[in-house]
Amino acid sequence: MNIDKLWIPVENDQIQADYYHNPRNASSATIIMAHGLAGEKQYGLDFFAQAYQDIGYNVCVFDHRGFGQSTGKVKNLVDKNSQLQDWYAAIAYLESNLNIKKNNMILWGYSFSGAHVLMLASTMNFKGIIANFPHVDGLASLALYPKKYLIPASLYAIQDLVYQSFGKVKTMPVVDPQRFAILAGEDCYEGYHSIIPTTSVWDNAVPARIIASIGFYRPTRVVHKIQSPTLVIGAQQDSLIPIQATRKMVQKNQNIEYYEEYCGHFDLFKEPYKSQLMQQHHHFMQSL
């Protein structure tokens, strides 16, 4: 296993990334990966990174600022703008330091980072894009949020935004058995905990301000601009991403190859879905 530890500068912080390089073919395509909302690369992405390396690809997998070993002013902050900046920084670092061109990069995202790779692909061209169960339309996802918690969650978000000016934070759970959380699908509490290694200590809390902005994060509005070959995978039993919203999005761009799996949002990391989806990824990458 050939893995280099990278530190990628972004503003006044550093993103920690693992670079799995293919010693047999250094010029092979490089897959860039990051986890979904509040996730860290050790929560299942290492399996995919190793598997891609084994079949001949280079892989750069990183943690967004505030997560894992990446530094950040606000711990566990989930913010679409700063996370997109993290992706830009990782792409620029690979270009300038490892001489990897965008036309030899494959962006790989899951859930919230699936939204990021779609947004990036709407402004730049890459060798390929893989979006697994991506966040596609914040308004559609909010429609699935428990109605009784919308106002209390919004008040938490407003309080956190006020606290922000004083350098303080009001947090909310990422998942909760009673579903008062950022991710409030019926399967989210057990599903999220199922992807965390038993050796890890997970901080189940993020600044509540994400509630105030997530509804306005809508890759579906820009997906028609994507020119790169793109694979989108939808989960028919997804409790967070309405499958109808995903189907509607992919119809807007003929460059998108679409595949559905009859599974839930967290089943990307479970067998038999993990192996089946890996086959879809490999087939798509071989076609590039």
C-alpha cells in the first residue's frame, strides 16, 4: 500500500489528505474524494480509496476543514461555501504540486459532498464526476424534515448565527434517536452510527447554522451546465434525498449516466450494495 500524507493549505488552515498512488502507473487518473455531512474519511472512504488503488487509480481522499486532522476555525462546521473552497484548494494543490491536470481528475462525492462535485463540475471540466446519493435540492430535502421540528431547528440556527458574531457556537446533533437533528430521516441515527468504526470517537454535533442555508443549496439549478462525463447514483429508499428530485435533476443533462439502487442513504457502505456500486463506478471509469 503506497499512501502519502498531504497537508493542503487553504486560507489560514490546512486540509489533511491521504494520497494513494499507483506505483505501476503514476499517470493513471486521480480520484478526489471527501465524505458527506459531518463525515470523516475514516468512515468508510478508506475502503473505496484502497479498492480504486488496487484497480489502477491514484486517489486523494481528504477531510474538510474542522474534521479529522484538518484544521479549522470552527470545529465541525458544515458550510457549503467553505467546503467548496476546500475542494478548490485540493484540486489546485494536485495541479501545482503533483502535476495532475483536471482532465485526468475524477471527482467523487457522497451525499453533501455529492452536491459539491456537481457544483464544481458546473464551472470546470474534469475527466469524470461520480455523485453517490447526492444532495440535489435543499428545498426538496426540507420537505422530508419532521414538521414538528422545523421551527425549533430554525431557532437553533438563528441562535448560532447570532453567536457567530461573538465567536461562540450553538450546536445541534447530526443524528438523534428522536430525530431532532440535522439529519432527521427515520434510519439516520442507526445508519450514521453504522458507518463509524468502533475504534473512532465521533463528535455527534455541528453548528446549527447549516439549517439556515441548506435549503438554498440546489445543484439541480446548475446541473445543465455540466460538460464532464457524470455518473449519478440514486437510492430509492433514501430518507434524506427524495428520489423524485434526483430523477428530475438527471433529466436536465444528457451527459449524466444515471443508476438507481434499491437501498437507503447509508447503504453505500454496506454489502451487498458496496460491491455492486463499486462495479458501477469501475464500469463508468473504464468508459472515460
